[in-house]
Amino acid sequence: MESAKRILVYLSKENSLLQCARFVQGITGHFSSGHEDKAVVNCGLDQDRFVISDRPFSGSSGVRLQRSSFCPIKILNPDQAARLPEQIRGRGVDVGVAILLQTANKKVLLTRRTKTLSIFPNVWVPPGGHMEPGEQSTFPPLLSRGLPTRHHIVTFLLVTSSKTHQELQEKLHPAEEEVSACVWLDPEIAERIVAAQEGEEDSGKILPGIPTSVQVTEVSGNSLSRRDVDVLVFLNTAPVAGEDVERMSTGTKYALELWLETLQAREYIQPYGRNFR
């Protein structure tokens, strides 16, 4: 079987020639002023290159690019960058894709990565893979937990289905070596997750009227089982040091924020605190 081809990020700013992004280069910072964590860019595939530019080009789409405020690449200093092994410094910036699957009854599918995976184990993310609109992702997620070994631009794609989550649930066949659980989230829970700010003391509080638990499907071999999980699990943040905890990735929270904006634009829901249509 032919091995998968790596898709790397190439950059163009102010009509400059395309250049392959360096592993230690902050992509969001490249297109924003100062240390801002958001930028509006244009991106698209061109001859197996994932091109990001500050100007539109043939086949490109305008997207919002965002990174976390504690992105390791953002705060990496020259001495730390120099300590990275040559094979890592020369990797470039990879591209991945994640799918937000929206059902007819307005739910989205998330999966929990297995504990045995080397990157982001036990973390809730949308289904996806390599080749992971745009979120800058680095692993480990915090510089305090070690120097970065992976650097991705993750492209989130919204796919809508005419079937309900109950109908689609019957078709799920998650691979146990990659996925340990699945969950269908509705807008109410997604809004609570998005509203929780990283590092805030009150971020773990559940507001009145919001369910305190959500039903997930656990994967064990060829069998699936249901159990309730505390909503607070999805509000956990990456620990500064030590082993990671079950949580939702910051990129997934950003994707949920974009999803909610899409629903609001289509008048599917009202702003938080009002009744849903």
C-alpha cells in the first residue's frame, strides 16, 4: 500500500513567494499584529501544498485562524528552539482535518482519543485525521509539559446530515485502537463548554437549566455501551505539569464556537439564555 503523502503548510504574505512554514514559526502570529491570537487568512490546496496567504488566490477560501493564548510555539524562545532535535526542527508544519458532523436534530459528533495514543491521549475531538477553517495546534499543548514535538494547522469542516443522531448512531463503527468513546452534543451543552474560559475559577460551574451529565458511548472491542459522564469533564483544562486529564481540546472548543455562530446565523437558535426555536 502506498504511504500517505505529507501535506505541509506554505505561507505567502504581501505577495511574497511561497515559503514552507518552519516548525518553530507561529502561523497565526505571522498574519496578525503583535501577539494577537486571531487572524483572517485565505487558504487552499495547491499541488500538495496547503497554502495560507493574507490575500485571496485561485481556489482559496477565507477563514479565521486562531491559536490558544498559551500556544507553545508562540512563547518558545530561541534557546528552547535550539534545543529541539534537528529531525523535529526540520519537520515543517503539518496539516490535519477534523469533521464537525451536524445531524438533522442539531447535534454534533465528538470522539475521545484512546489513552494509548502518543498525541493528545484521552482528549475529546471531532473525528479527523491528517490533511487535523483553521486552528493552530501544538503537542504537548503547554510548554511547561515539554518542548513541542508536533505542530499542525487543523482545518475544521462542517458536514450536515439529513439523518438524526439516533439514525447515525446505528452506523457508528469506531476503531478501538483510536477511539475509546463517542458523544453527540447539542447546542445547550456546546454553549456551556464554549462559555467556559481557560483558567477561570468559575469556568466549571454549571448554569441553571443546563444538564449536569451527558450520555456517551463507550467503545470496547466490537461492543458499544452507554454511560453518563459529568459535563464538567468537558470543561477540564490541560494541567501545567504531569499526566494529562480527560478533557476537550482547545481547538475543539473553538470549532464548537464557530458551529454555534453558524446555527445562529441560520436562525436555528437564539443567543444563550433564550429559548431555542
